[in-house]
Amino acid sequence: MLFFSNVLGAEVKDQADAVIGTVHDIIIKTIAEGFPPVFAVVVVGKKKKKKIINATDIETFGKDYVTLKSYFSEIELPETIDKNLVSLRETVLDRQIVDMAGVRVVRVNDLQFGMIQGMVCLVALDIGKLGLLRRLGLDLHFFNFLRPELVEWNNVRLLGDKLQLSMSGKELVKLHPADIANIIEKLNLNQGSELLEALDKKTAARVLEELEPELQKILVQNLGPERAASVMQKMSIDELADLIQMLPEYKSKEIMQNLPSDSTQKVRKILEYDEDTAGGLMTTEYVSAFSNTTVSQVVDMIKKTYHMHRGVYFVYITDESGVFKGVVSVRKLLVSEKNQTMRELLDIDDKEKATATPEQTVLEIAALMTKYNLTSLAVLDGGKKLLGVITVDDVMRHFVPHA
């Protein structure tokens, strides 16, 4: 197999054995499927002048040498470069790539070529230590304990001319948002912004929730008010409120002006409370029902609104005036008769009566959830009306913000 490091700097000779120059770069032609063929070689000659020689004029690619089919004077050099062409040295070599299998950011250390249907094609990217050692010109026989780490070009996508991804935006959403967030945190700011832009709004919102607060703030400001608002309105209300609170005042006003009115009202409600209290931690996005609502009605409601929630585990029951009565688990809904009401399903034991007030601290909330082994907790005002819900992941994020 031939590697880019074998050819880079190699002498280029014509049929008269005259040295034309040395290889400076290799250009490939991108194709929809398969391995892209080498389109041309960029050669640096005397006085550092660059020449582009078509692959059709090259007879042999070898380690440390390239030979032409004819005399150099007979070769017609192209004047322009097609937009479907990619310069490997400028665009791929030494760039970062997302490794799909390991969900990590790695560096392209070398490029591997092979003969396919009579043409020299780019077949793989070397992301391992062997690629670096080869670039240094070291004898690899002394490093036979190292295993090659290659990523097939078929598993690589180019996003613009800056970022190399091992998956397209559509394929990337198969990853957990936390994994995508980890990838973005390892990229530079421009690359991270481009990756976030490539995601659909819903996925981008979930990823944004998983990012470090400072990076959240920078990326949102890079997105611009309209695009940022369209992504942020897909975030959970509690996460949205936290992010709005972190932004500079002028930026938060811009975002709020572009959010739907119902979202702004919910955000303002949460912002009334200190961020380290139950009121600041709670979300106003939950499934609630009246005591006289039947199982079939609640199930229908969940079906219609499930896409608005990250997960539905409990239904919060209130009377017509909003006074909290208790919770009914989705598990209980599944095993109950369709015509049973929420009042019949309520099982008011000590665990289900555990609630919080908006002024309680995070430590008090954590202690309460631990005591009763709760995954969520209702937040009530002085009149026992339901204000919002705190989930265990909100509490964990407070104590482990960089996980």
C-alpha cells in the first residue's frame, strides 16, 4: 500500500529522466460512492513555482518517486481547479476527524492509497501512531507492536472545507446528545459552530443542553438571534431559563423577542427564583390532569404531547383550581382500566405526598429526593398549587455540572 507520506516531497521525473520538481500535494475528485480517484498532483519546481499535473499524465506512483508518461514539455497543465476537487494536504492531512466507533476526535496523521480499477484512489485515513512515525521517516519494523488505525474514506464526510466528519448530520443524530456535545467541546469554535448548525433544531437543542455553560453562551451568540431562538425554543424550559440568565442582557433580550410568547412567559416565571432554589431548578413542562380525568383521556393526551417532553414517567394530578392532589405513574396507567379516573388511581402514601416549596435549596431538594427515592418532585406554592416539577437529572447537573 502507498501512503501520502511516501509520496510527499518525492521527486517527479519525466521520460527524459529530467527532474520537474517535488510532490507538494495530491488532489482527489470527490464522488458520491466508492473511493475517490487521484485527479492531479501539485508539484513544486524551481523558484517554488507550483504546477498541477493531471493523474492521466502520470505513469507511476512509487515510494519517494513519481514518473510521467511523456516529456514534461508535451504535458498540458490545467489552469483552473474544479469545485469537486479536494486538496488533501490543505483540507484533510493533520485535520481533526470524528471517529464514529469511538465517539472521539482524532487527528489525520497520514493517508492511504490503493489501486482500484486501474486508478490510484484514496482508500483510508491513518489516525494512529504508525502514521506519525511514518511521517517522521522512521523504520516501522522497530514498531511492529503497534497496530494500524485506519478509517475508510467511505466512512468520512466533508463539511465545507474545514471539518471532516465520520458521519453526516443525519447519521450523527444517532449518537446520544451528550456524546455529540463531547465532540463539539473538543473542536475549535468555528468547527463546533458548523457542527451545531448541521444538526436539526431538536437535536441541536438537546446537544446545547449538554454543553459547558461558557461554551453554550459563545455558540448561541455565534448562531445569531433568529437561529438561536429557533433552536433554544426546542430546549426544556428550565435549561432555556438557565441559558437566558447567562447571556449578556442585550443578547437575552434579542433571544426573548424571537421566542414564542408561551415560552417567554414560562421562562420569566422561572427567572423569578434564585437558580439554586427549587423554583430556579423546576421545569414547567410536565403532564398534568384533573382528578376526574379517565385513563383513556390521559393516554390520548400523552400521545399528542409526548414529543414536547424528554420523558413522561408521572402524571401530576390537580383539581380544577390547580391544587396538587398527587401523582399517577405511567406504569399504573398501563395496567389500569380505561374508564378509571385519576382520583381512583391516586395512592397517597408518604412518598407521593413529598413536595417542595420554590424557596427550598438544592441541598434540601436532594435530601428529600434521596429520602423517598424520587426521580421527580412537585413544587407547590403557599396555596398548594402546582408550580412546576424538579427531575433528578436537574439536581445531578447542579452537583456535577461538567459531567
